[in-house]
Amino acid sequence: MYQFHTMRHRLPDSSPALRSYVIPAQSLLLDEELAPNFLSLHSALRRVSEELKENATQVLLVVSAGWVTPDVFSVGACAQYAGVLEEKFIGMMPYNYRGSPQLAQLLVERGADASLPVQLVADRCELDASTVVALHALQLSAEMEVVPLSICPLSLRDSYRWGRVLAETASSWGKHVVLLAVGGLSGRLDHREITAVSPEGQQHDEQVLRVLESRAWSDLLNIDPLLSARAQPAGGMHHLAVLSGFAQQAREVQVLSYQGIIGTGNAVVRCV
């Protein structure tokens, strides 16, 4: 089983550390009857929620493994995101968050300057299911501004580069910005036990978590492709590659929780 530990990297005091987190997007986490099975994940999510409040986070960049745009990185630019997600396990999940169109526009401009395929999306004012589930699990205030970001599975290298652009832009923005990478690790379903992780998934996830801790993003490219294919990683690991690029200047990387949910691997990771 994966052992949680912390890696620290000394940086000059003048280098501000951007915060970023990996957050699972499993609707079963929101089922009150099943909550005792996922105490570790719930505890970690509470910690993240508390940190967001304590640090007066104003804007969340949410890169979701559940929103895939094949040829371009999409950036949500609506002024408001509101709707109701109907989830078969949980029922109706209403949500209402403010957007940040100006920041979205700037992100697209910076992405284009870096020769990345990017587009502004101002006519899609509903959030994808993974994002809604993750934000509900964090119990965030409706005052939080949210900028939804798609993953683009062209290459992990481009996803990493996009993460660097996001970090550079966020550090110069006038508000406190945090990135959430929403989605699981391995995605191979197995209904034999609710807290199970498939054997291939656990082996895959151990490698991925070590990469995240060291931020050796290129090692994501070196994971055995056959193992990765069997583990069926969420979003092809592109949300994690974006996080790896964003978190390059973090002083501390910590795996707060890792747990299986019906065969899939799910982690809460903080980079600060």
C-alpha cells in the first residue's frame, strides 16, 4: 500500500508558492450511508476545504478529467455557472458559482503566446459532472469564482506546458488563485469490494504518486504503457500533467489520502 510522506524543497523566500490540489470526483463520496467507508478521503477533503478558507482563496482554476476537448484546451469564460446535476446515487445536486471572464481571457491569450491550442468558451455555462461532484465534496462557498478548464489529450508534454502557463498567469493575477486537478488516478472498475483498487491500478497509482511528489513530470511519459492501459487512468493523466506543470514552484508536496472506490484509485494531494 502507498505510504504517505512529505517532500520539501527549499526555495528563496521571495518566491511565492502557488497552491494546487488533486481532488477525486467520485459521487459515492457524497453518499452519507457510505461515508464510514471513506473516512480517509473525507478527512483529507475537509483539510483542503479549511485551507482554501483560511488562505482566503478567491478563484479556483478547475482542470477536470471529466471535460475532454480533443484538439484544444478550453477555458470557461462565463460570468456565472449554475445548474442542477442529476446523479443516480445522490439525486439532484444544484450549484451556483461565479466565473471570472477576465482571467479566462488572459489565460487564453497567454496560452496562445506559448503556441498552445487554446479557446475561450463563453456559451457553455454549465459545469461538467466531475467538477460539480468535487466542488460539492469540498463544500465551497458560492462566493468562490470558478474558471473551468478542459483537458486536451494531444500530449502530456503540452498538458504540462499548459500548467506552466496557468501558474505564471495566476501568480500575476490580482486575486488569490488555486488550481484543482479534478479526477481520479487509476480508473479500472471492480465491484467486488467498495474500497478495492485493482492490482494493476495500485501499481500504476504508486508510480504516479511518486512522480507527483517529485514533480518529475517527464516520468509520467515513462510509466509502462501496458500497465497504464490495464489501469485505465482517468483522463489519460492529463489533469495530473497540468497540475505537475502548475506545481513546479511548490515547497511541499503531500499525499493526504489514497483510497480505492469500487476498483478505482483516488487521491487527495496538496502542493503548497
